Amino acid sequence: MSDAPTTTPRRPVAQRLREVAKDLFYRQGIRATGVEELCRVAGTTKIGLYRAFPSKDALVASILRDDCQEMACWYEQAKAAELPPRERPAAFLARAAAGLRRPGFRGCALGLAIAEFPDPEHPARKVADAHKRKVRDFIRQICAEAGAAEPEKLGDSVLLLMEGASASAAYLGNEEAASSLERAGQILLAAALPPAREP
């Protein structure tokens, strides 16, 4: 048996850049994070970055697509087969509140990107806007399945509660924003959904 030390293979440049960019973009902002800093922290050069991604905008869009996939996983769980349809909107709000309580949460990554890029034709905006519309459709659907008389209006109200809580976490604090979301959500759903059936 050889006594030669083993070394861990270095991750590809594209993977290192994505990991670094995801962290820096979220913590300090996309525009505030320059290419030089990305390359320095990822241990590569500008040439390495532009070989992996055609532009910083392309890297941003790639990171946001990852965020979309992660978010889709958690909100799809609110539609679990074993969960009665009437309980799904509440489950969705509970998951949103749990997200607000995550350590380091400073707002929805997609919402932050929308605020940074006012041009709806920017690659980052196209990714973020499409996902937000998908979430809106999803909430409306689970509200309809829950028996809401006006599922589109209820769904939009739920979405606005969630977006407002996310935006207010910075100045209210994550716990207060999450608790407020839960309280307001319970009141809204109780008023808008038919009474639960007796078992």
C-alpha cells in the first residue's frame, strides 16, 4: 500500500465561481460585487471566468436559476399528497415563514435581483420575473383546490403577505417578520376559506 498523501481534486472553475457568486451576490448585492472580487475569492482569473460564463450577467442568471429550483422544491412540498387540499395554503405560508427564520436571511434573492435591475429585459430580471409569476400561479392553484370562492384574489393576497414579510425582515427582524406573516396569514385564510369539515 502506498503511503503517498491523497489530495482532494480541485473543483472546476465554473463550480467555484457559482458557489462564490451565490454567497457574495446574496450577502452584499450583485452590482456591489465586482468581477475582480469574484475571481479573487474563487481563485481564478478574469479569463477563467469568461471561459466558464460569457459575461457576469450570464453568471447572475445562472445563480438565479439555481435559486428558482431550490425555492420550487420547498413550495412544491406544500402540495404533498398526504396533505388535505384545504391545508395547503397554510402549509405554504408556514414554509415561507420558516424561510424567513433561516440564519443569514436578508430577503428573497429573486426579489433583491428585481430591485437591482429595473430593466425587464435584463437576463436576471427575466429569470426572476418568470419565477415570481410561476409562484403566483402556484398559490392561486392551491387556493382554488382549498375551496376559496375567489382563489385568484386570495392567492394574490397570500403572495403580497409573503413578499411584504420578506421585505420587512431587514428592519423588523427575521423572527418578527415571520411571526407577523403567520398571524396575518391565519386571519386571511380563516376568512377566505370554507370551514374545515368535521372528521
